[in-house]
Amino acid sequence: MLARRLPGLLPALSFEEAVEATSIWSVAGRLNPGQGLLPSRPFRAPHHTISVAGLVGGGSPLRPGEISLAHRGVLFMDELPEYGHAALEALRQPLEDGEITLVRAKDRATMPARFMLLGAMNPCPCGHASDPEPDRCICTVPAKESYRRRISGPILDRFDLHIEVGPLRTKDFLGLPQGESSAVIRERVERARQVQRRRFARHPGLHCNAQLTGPALRKLVDASEAARARLARFIDEKNLSARAHDRILKLARTIADLEARDRVEEKDVDGAVQLRCLDRPVRGGPGTGRLTSLQLARNAALNRAPGASPGAILREGT
Ligand SMILES: [Zn+2]
């Protein structure tokens, strides 16, 4: 339920984006007779038993997979560790390139696949590691680590945000104040995107922070010395990759954009680190310790159905 709200928070489809997405749906034979352009960003939620061809495309003749049907929209993978290893690994290249090249016998086709990937997983095999009563989780630390390892490092590295969404009892749920509407949040996102478009006006092909990589990212993100030093310290302490460094810097840039500030400060780095809970090691055995619930996760829970998956990881893509 929470995942399905995501397309409503993203900027409206531009005409060009709508044409691209509709073309793919047309090639896949998914449009109803007489249907015009797709009216909103696609939301796709394939089951974890999906084949590699179903996910990335394939068959004869070649057909687009779910990642292309989700082009310019959201691909939601619930119970992420349950997807086949081959299917998860097949996402690596399209997540980097925004397209997939399919080769089958004599056929070869390159299809667009620029989507926001949203995954959900339990915090541990028994699913209770985030419960307010810590004794409910019966998992050992090795069992928790093994569960996390079902998502390979390279795939995990490609997610910008990891947010823990704790369980919510009905009485808490009913007592929470009404959250912001999707329309209000979307306005804030649109304003941040405008700032980003102005920033990248002289850089063809760039229009939002999600597209920044490597040298361009470090050059175009204006961060204070203190913010850069704080980030470097965190990366060293946690022994994280250069890719994780860039993801956190990019996220800090987006946090500053949402608050209409030109320069990334230490508090933006702190905020970005808080939105990446899987960078922290697994803690606690049965009945001990759990990851701290995050304020954002709490806010997100306002729109969450009781019983939905407690963890969510998110990749910027559109
Ligand atoms: Zn557990």
C-alpha cells in the first residue's frame, strides 16, 4: 500500500517521458484498443517467482520485461531476498545504464529501462527483529547476516536509501496525526527538481541528482569542508565503498535541495547516513538489540497498511 503511493510523489510525466513509456507498453501489447498516452508513471510489482526473461525481457520475438514496463516509473520488488539470484543480478546493468540489451539467437534489441527500484524485505528471517518486544526475534546474528547476504553487495550498493519501517500496533496507528498528502509532497519534490534542472542546465543529459556519478558528482556538489570531512570519516569507519560515498553525497545534496539550500552541510550528511540503515552492521542475537527506528520510517508508517513489509529499500532512478 505504501509502495503504491510512490508514483504519486514523483514529478508528473513529461510529454517525452509519456511517449517513451507508452511506446514500450505498445510493443509489449499491453495497451487497450484506442488508448492514448499513459496518464501517469507506471507502477509494476512482479511476483518473486518471475523468470529472468519476465523481469528484464526476452522470448521470441523479443518482448520487454517488467523493468522496461516500469520505464519512467516504479518497479516494486516485495520480499526482495526471495527473488532468484539470477533475476537480481540481471538488474545490475540496467540499473547503471537505464537500458537493457537483449540478445536471443538472431535477434538483438536495446530497450529503455530507467525506473525507480523499490524493494522490501524483512529485518531478519523470522521477521521480528524490529518489534518493540525484542524477545520475539529468535534469529542469531549469523542467521541475520546470512539473510542480508542474499542481496549481493553490488546490488545493495546500487540502492540510494535503506529505511527501516518498524511495526505499528493498531492503537499507535489510530493515534497518529494525519500525514501530508501526496500532492503536497509532490510539490516539494517538483521544487527540488527545478533547482536541480537549473544546476545542470549547462550539462547535457543531466537533469536530476540521481544521474550524478563519479567525477561529475564530486565537481557539481557544493559541500562545505566540514561536510566532506564528516562523510570521509564515516566511510573510513564503516569501511564502505567509493560507490557508497557517492550515494551518500548525492543523497545529502537532495536533502539540501529539499530545504532550498545551495551548500551541503554536515547535517545533510548526517541525514543521508540515517537513511542508509543497511550500512550499519547487524546487531544483537535473539532477544537483544535492534536497529533504531528512524523518524522517516515512522512518518512513512502513517500511510502504511498494518502487516505490510517492515523494511524498504529504494533506488532513485527516474
Ligand atoms: Zn528474527
